[in-house]
Amino acid sequence: MKKNKMSVTSKQHAAGWAFLAPATLLIVIMSFYPIIQAVFTSLKTGSSANMKWAEPLLYNYTRMFKDKLFMRSVGNTFLYLLIEVPIMLILAILLAQILNNKDLKLKGFFRTCVFLPCATSLVSYSLIFKSLFATNGLINSILVNLGILETNYNFLGNAKSAKVIIIIALIWRWTGYNMVFFLAGLQNIEYSVYEAAKIDGASSWKTFWNITVPLLRPTIVMTMIMSINGTLQLFDESVNLTNGGPANATITMSHYIYNNSFGQGVANFGYASAMSFFVFILVAILAFINMKVGDKRD
Amino acid sequence: MKRKVLSVLLVAAMTASMVAGCGTGKGSGSSAGGDTQSAENPTAGEDEHTLSVSAWDKSFNIPALEAAAKDYQENVDPDFKLNINEVSQSSDIENSITLAGSAGDYSTLTDIVLFQDHWIQKYVADYPDAFQDVNDADINWDDFAEEKLSFSTIDDKHYGVPVDNGTVVAAYRIDLLEEAGHSIDELKGCTWDKFIEIGEDVYNKTGKYLLSMDGDGNDLVYMMLQAEGESQFKDGKPNIVENDKLVKIVEIIDEMVQKNVLYLANDWNDYTDQTILGDMVAGVINGNWIIPTIEKVEANSGKWEITTMPTIEGGDGYASNGGASLYVTANCQNKELAEKFLAYTFGGSQTTYDAALKNGGVITTCISAGKSDVYNEGVEYFNNTPIYAEIVEMGSHVKPVEQSEYHYTCREKVAAAIINITQNGADVKDALQDAEDQLNFEMGN
């Protein structure tokens, strides 16, 4: 057989490339090309039909720092991030710890229950929270009937309570999701370690902080990065639950970007792209810090 | 070898199914027009007797278009067909125009589109070749309310043919007013101070607010200001903080909220579903297209009446809010037919407008068409008063005010300022200054 001059390894290489090629090509066309185009778009202004290079070139990038509304959306997003992520992760670890108990009955049932919110679509759960907390909604009826509130309270019409509700909704939706990662992490910790601790006389609180948490560090770092990333891109809740209101008090960065690009009659693609890159840089920086802090390898 | 053949077949099958999957996405436009069933491609009329149009409301503007199609079929061209592409809400049409304009490809649009008048100025500015003017259409423009045409006339060119009417009505529950010891006559063109007085009585006696509005898209400022003959814009620039009337109006709104006369809803659905359908209010002030929403509460039939809105100094307030027109897109190949059709029907045909009113509750801004018997019939829901004729009459008094392509941006900023004032007790001038700054920022001033 003289036809095949290729050696076995180079043949394997060729096959490898052949298998990689379609996916790579699709990623390049569907992701990388638009990203590069977005860089150019972010340097342009004008109506979407007739975009011109901005004057000065970085106009869109300087504009966003003077834009009070964008700055507020950044503030809101960080507020959600700072309050929601720690509460959610601590709850998730505690739940995982409880559900990992060897003596617990109906473990599968409880695990399913906690994970179930993640199976609901973002839009539908937002709409359900919206109707729960509506002025004539269920929560108001309960609180009024219990005598806690005198008259129905407009939860979503008030900036502070609307933010609290977004945070509650986020915790409800994502705690179970993170718990699953912690559960998986806990399975990897040898039971003998706990046994040894017990023999040494460590209380369960000490065991938790000195054994469970350090051994779960990789999982904690991963869930942190995912949660931070997810919260920075928070969109569905802001759109569906409060629609950014009242008076844009609860708007998030992604929602504002969306409003600028696909909001009614706006089509301000240049500015929206510039803001997207701002979010991109934020995510990159936060993930970097997180990895540096979380990475305790010698 | 067999395996190879099999894998090639599999790949082919997958590719084919992918292509087929993408293909089914097309041609989803439904046909709702008269007897038109050929909705294969909703975007273009296939022959010289067919036009396509996009509209969104099955109980409002689609019956009006069907009425027009039937009128034209019966009286002009029996072969005429109107393919109606029904979308679920008005913003779908607006988004499709932005999309087509951004892509520079208008072939996705129908021959004619219906959308809110406030948008046309922005569209013509942003996408100059998206719409064809209808100057050549045989329409007596003087027969239409001046204010309505002031939107769709740009550089003395007519772009739109009016369909419905945005004239503001102040509708009140006469039974609740009576319970509070007042009557609708007291409210006719009263001062806002008087309005607040009555509103307090109504809230204390019946527990209902005299007025509600969508707090996010607060149209009240625009309507109250137009009743004074003023605009939020002056010579293309925002006129907010220096506008004494506007400052006064915002103060009135704040007072109304504090005294439980006005309820600001969280969003549009909250406004319609909770405050109006949920029976929270004793009055509604908005464009008359809100009437079908009011009428959905059948239990209150016969308990409503309409009148003019209050003003600061007293006297009948006339304003207009919303309303849509038909616009011919660049994709229309048969402009002549489009113009003929529009001129014959919405240009002033009694048959079209009477049927549109009966089937969809669409009220015209065409002055002569508003004088027919159908318009002068009493409406049972409104205590058998002839509200339609009244509305057309009121519409002829509305003064045109300066319009801007930044109408909705302005509305959003001022609405945000109002929420800031009513909820957080912000200073009126400061909050409005903030709104003006932000508006200037977005306008690039």
C-alpha cells in the first residue's frame, strides 16, 4: 500500500483536526466574529441604519461614566451581588451539609425539593414572584389577614422593597443549584476524616469550619465565580419582575444594555456594545481576583 | 464500507433536518383579513389587487382594517385582498421596523404598517428611506383633526393616514361620585384643586382613587400639559425646569398622590389589570382607546360618563394621547393601490368608519365621518350618552403642541422624577433638573 504516506501519528492528528474543525468553525463564525464586530460597533455612533465612527473615537466609552442611569445600574448590580451571593452560598453549604447527613430519611425527596426551583424557567418564576408580591397578590392578602400589614403594600412599586424582592427571588431560584455542587464536593470528603475529628473531640461547628470548608474550597471558588458572573449578567429578573422600575431604581446593567440596543425605537447599538465590554472587563477582573484569592496551592 | 455509507447517510439526514428546521421559521404571519387566506408570505402583495398590512389588536384596530377591506371590495375593486399580519402587541411592529431599518433590508415589512404616531418622527429621522409619503393620495386633509396630522406630517409631507383617535377623555363613575356627594358636572373642566377636593371625598367615602396612571410610563404630564397648550419641548430642546406650567403640574401630581386621589401603578399591566379592571378607581383620564378596557368590567355598565379634563386655571381641558396611523413602507411595490385604498377608506369613507366603530370601537379623527348616525347613538355602558360624537367634537379642540422624536425618552425621565418626588420626598426642582439633564444627555445636547 503506497497510497498512504502519512504515518500513524500524523494520521491521528489529521483525524483530530478534522473532528475539531466543524465545531471550531462554528464558534469562530457564531462567537468570535460577532465579538470582533462588536468592538468596531462600540466605536461608532448614530442611528443604526447609518453608523459613523465616533468623534472622538472612545466617545461611547467615556459617555457611560457620565451616564447617571448606567452608573445606577452598575450600583444596583453590585448591590445584588454583595448581598445575594454570600447569603445564597452560605445557605447552599448549610443545606448541603444537612442533606449529606447519613441518618437523614427521605434524602432524595428533600434534595429534589431544594433543587426543583432550578427547573423552573427564569421568566416564569419571575412572573410568579411578580403576581405573589402584587398589590392585590397572595403575600399582601396573607400579611393583611394576619394583621401584620394594615393596608395592601405596593412591594414592587417601592424602590427598596422591590430590590429586596429581587434578592429573595434570586436566592430562591439559585440556592438549590449551588447546593448540588456542594453536595458533590461533600461526597468527595472521606468520612474517616470526620471520624478522626470526632475522636479528637471536635464539635460539629469546629468540624464544619476546620474540615468541611477548607476541603470544599475548590467548589466554593467555582460557585463564587459562577454566581458573580451570573449576577453581573442579571437580566430576566430585572425585566420580568420589576421591569427596572420603579423609575429605573432596580435596573441591572444587562437590562440597561438591552434597553439601549433593543428597547423600543432606540437601537443605540454603539453605546450598548461599549457598555457590554465594560461588563466583560468587570467579569474578567472579578474572576481573576477570585481565582488568586481562592487558589491556595503551594 | 457499509459503515461509511451509513455514516454519510446519517450526516446527510442531519443536515437535511437542520435545514428543514430553519426553514419552518418563515411565513408565520397569520391571515385575519376578510376572506383572505393566502398568508404564505405576509410581507408582500402578490398581485396588483393585494396589499399586506400589520396590526396588533384583534378587538380594536384589526376589525377596523377588515371593515376597510370589505368596503373597498364591495365598492371599488371586487378582486381586492388585504392580508392582515396580526402581531401580538404594538411594540412588535415598532421592533420590526427598527430591525429592518438597522439591517437596511425592508423586505421583511408589510406594504402598510400601523403604529403609534409618536414614533414616526424618529423613524423618518433615523431611517429616511423606510417610508414612502402619501402626499399624492386623494385625501382632504383639512377634514382631519389638526393635532392628529401634526405627528405624521414631516417637512410638509404627509406620511400617515389616521386610523384611530387619541383624544383624551375624563371618564368618571357617576354612582361613586354621587355616593361621595358630588356630580360629574362639577368635574367638567374644573380646576385641579377642585379635582383634588372631590378626589379626597371620593377616597374617604368609597375607598376608591379618583384617578390612576402607569407610574413608569406616566402620560399624565403630557396630557395635563397639552390641556394647557404647552409642550415638554421648545425649539427642539427640553423645556422642563424653566417651564412653570410643567413644574406646577408635577406639584399637583405629587399632591394628588399624597392625598390618595391618584394611584400610580407599577407598570402598564398593573394600570389596566389592577386599577381599571380590578375596580380600584372612580375615574380614568387617558386617550379614548382606553374605553374598551373600561367596558370589560360588565358589572359597571351604565355607571360611567365622560367629560373634559381639568386644567390648572379651570376651563375645559382638551388633549390627545396616543393613537396610531397607517404608514406605507419602502417595501410596498404597489404604492398607487396603497394610496387609492387608504384614500378611499380611511380617507373619509363613512362605511369604513361606521363599521370600524361598531366592530372595534375605533373612533375617527375625520370630522365629517364623525357626524353619522352611528356616532350619535347613545352608548349603554356610558349611561346612554353619545360619547363617540362627543369625543370627535372634543378632538377638534385639541391644540397641536411641539412634538419631538424624544417623546418617550422624555416621558420616562419625567416619570422617574415624579416617583422620586412622591416616594422619596425629593425636591421638585432638583428632581426635574435631574430629568432634564438626563434627557439632554440622551439627546446629545
